[in-house]
Amino acid sequence: MPTATIADGVHPAHPSSPRDTRAFNDPAVIRSMTEDYLGVNRRRFPSADMLRSAAALTPALSPQVRAGRTWAEVHAAAVDGQQLLPGHEWFELLQAQQLTEGPQWMLSISPGRVRVWTRDEARVDRRELRERDMRLKAADALATFLEENDEGELEDHTPDDPTPTREVTSWSAKSRVNMIASYLDLDYTAMFADASRLPAMLTLTYPRCWQTVAPNGKAVKAHMKAWRKRWEREFGETLNCIWKLEFQGRREWVLVDGDRRYNWCTCDECAPSEDGRAPHVHMLVTIPTTRVVHDARGRVRRDEQGRELREPISRGEFQAWLSTSWADVVEHPNPAEYAAHLAAGTRVDVNEGRKAADPRRVATYFAKHGGAKAKEYQHIVPKRWQEPGEGPGRFWGYWGIAKRVVSVAVDPALGAEAGRLVRRYSRAQGVTRETVRRRYRGGRADSKYGEIIGLAGKQLLAAHRVTYRPCRTRAVRARDGRGWVAVNDGANMAAHLGHALVAAIEHRQADRLPSPPRDPLARAFRLPAGPRRDALLARLQQRNQ
């Protein structure tokens, strides 16, 4: 197949983005995209079977040990050298009602993450029982608000929900960590099962007068839900994607043909709370190659066997459908704003989609896209959305794909060893984090007295002005033996970790072997062969006689 034909199939151009056109004209870009299209740069997304196979290599606790028997008792009960059962998932043992008090060391394996943690199963079981009792009591309390009227019908007198008082102003650090961990745990095999579909980064934006159609976060989520239904109807499949909400910082003044023009919206709806921030959504999807055929009434056409009729769709047709469907979902009432939104309201970037080669790269890309210092302003919520009850809701999410995590219970000693291995692996990656440190010009004046004595001491301390400087500090993971690390292939990492734990068991068992005799004659026999060894053996043998 000629290179030009292949490159045409992976063209990343966008009708409103001249940057993509220049990048496509670069021969290096064409060659790299062609190699990806041919499958040279294969994606690595571990499947569920690979995770279970990797978990089976881990020396997990057997059900006998989980029931309370010691390792010595289990080994003594082994017949004909029969080994312990390999990996066991903790939920299978829970079904067998083998609960133990105290923290139980666990090793969790997912497509892009290896986690070492502890779980008190008996405590979790008691907490679930308390939560069930609380739900029953809450249902009984709500039943007291039901009253039967004269006609025998039930009337609900439940009080209204309290007025929201919480204000969301930015994206929290905890939500960022949860996003990375969730994206590492997702099973992407269903998303990238078809090698002929190219991954792409979609960007859905809002028009200049966006507060008219998106006054709060609930409106944006409703638009996303409606557009998702249009995707499923157009292509006859579930939308598999991960998405993230950001807020674009628009300049107040822009230059248009050399003239300075006010860029913010001045309508009565937007002007009071306009601050230059507009929501937009990033989505990682795979571009479909076919779509469902509909008749004039919008019904799905089928063949004689009742199967859906499908037709191929080109890149340009997909881009046109994306722009039209998103503009119709937003449906701005102003015709001029609708036309501008239809022309430049979406973006398809295949170059960014090519970076999704494994779970770690997917999570890292969204983390950097959401955590880069230059784009930190995109996580500040617009002024209008900061009011109580008008917040953005979730900043990230995923559709059509689910998490895939396999957990294995291990011996406490092996759990601590696994935590050390995870910490050493993380340290070897050289991961750093940004911190702030104090600086004292001329050094810091420390006094042996608890309080400043006299005017001289006060002036001495006031002369040293404190400044702060940013610096990079090495990040420490699994500091207390518990934690997780992001990897490119969780199954491969778990297999290596299992081999290391097996080697630790063998080393520990070798240390328990009876020590060699310590008498002088036995020690002399262990010396290197030579004249000194022979003379020493002769003297010791004569002494023993």
C-alpha cells in the first residue's frame, strides 16, 4: 500500500486549525502516523486474563492460613510435596467466610497500577452491617412523613432538601489523585479492541456568550449526556471514553485585523459575572469507521436478516457530524453565536490520541494536561459557578469502560517486602514534586532565649527578611510500606514482583536451615585448600586423638 494512501487514512487535520495542517505536511509526522497505523507502535493494555495470570504468580495466602492455621502447620500437612494454591482474590475468600481480625496485607494489580495496602476484613464487615442498619433506620424515619388522606392515598410530607452552602472554586488535589488512580485501574481493552480505529482527543467548547446556555454545571452535564445519546444513535454503539472538564481563560481584548476589540460577552446575561472563563471538555475516544444507516423518518434501516445496515464514514464526515451534533445540543438562541459555534466549536486531534499507548501514558497525559503549571488557571471555576448549588460537579469521569483490579492476600512479611520493592522502584524513577522552602538572607539568627530581649534583639531578628523559593524534592512513595506506583504494564510488573517475593520466601527458608557445626575441625574443613589448611587439619586431628 502506498504511503500517501495510508497517510490519508490517518490525516489529523481540523478545518479550523491551521496548526494541524502544517504538522501534517511534515514528512516526519506522516511517517510516524503511518507506522502507528500499520501497527508498528503497538498499544499495551493488559487484559483481565493477563491480570489474573500475573496474580497467580504471587505467593498468596492459602485458605488454610486465612482460616487461622500457621505456615508451619500448612507445610506439615502437605502431602507428597504438594504446594500451596497460587493466587486467590480476596473476595473469593470473603465468600468462603474466612474472616480474620487485624489488618490483612493485600496486593492489588490493575492495568496500570500496583498497590500494596492493608484491609481489616472483620472491621469492614462490621462497618457494612452498621451501614445497612442505618439505611433501615433512615427508611423507617422517611416512612413517618407518609400520611394517608381521606381517599386512601398516601401523601408525601417529606421536607425539602437543605439549601446548598458549599462553594467550589477550583479543582482539589485529592480529586486529581483519584483521577490518576481511576484512569490507571480502567480496562481499556474494549476501547482499543478495533485496531483500525484511531484514538483521538476531542475538544468540545462553548460559544462566546456561553452563560446563556450553560448557567451552571448541571447544564454542561446535561449537554454531555445528550451528546452521548446522539453518538450511540449515530454509530449504534456505546461511547467508550474518558473525559475531563476545564475552563478556558479568554482574553478580554484581542486584535482583529489590527484593531483592538473587546472579546468578552456584553449581553445582559453574561456581563454581570463575566470573568473570561468558559467551560470546555476533553475526551479521549476512538474514531468510528462506520455508522448506522437511517431512513427519512430517522429509523434504523435493516437487511433481510434483521441486522443493522452500516456505511463507512470518512474523517471529514465525522468532523462535520461532531460539529453539527454538538452545536445542536448546545443550541444557542442567537443565530450569530450558533453559526460561530458550528464553525469552530469542536476539535479532533489525532496526534494527541497517538500518545495513548498504555494506561500510564493515558493517566499521565490527563494529569499533565490538568496539572501543568502553565494551565493551572484552567481549573479555576468561573465566577458564576462559584455560587452555592451552581458548581461544576465532577471534573473528570469515564463512560463505557470499567475498572479491572485483582487483589491478592499475602503474608505480612511478604507484604512489607512488597512495600519496600514498590518504594525502591518509585525512587529509581526519579519522580519529584514541587515544594516551597524558606530563605534567610545572611543566615537565620537563633537565640537561646524564648523571647526577644531588648531592642537590639528585636532589630537583629527584623533585619533578616524571609523569602521563599520553589524547588524540586524527590517524591517518596509507600513511606510506611503501603502505597501504589503507576506502571506501563501492571501485569508485567506484578509478574516481576511475584518472582521477587518467591525469591524472598526461598531466602527466608534458607536462613531457617540448621547452621553448620561450629567445632574447630569442621571450620577447618571449610577453609580453602592449601598448605595452611592441611597443617591445621593435622594439628586438630592429633589433638582429638
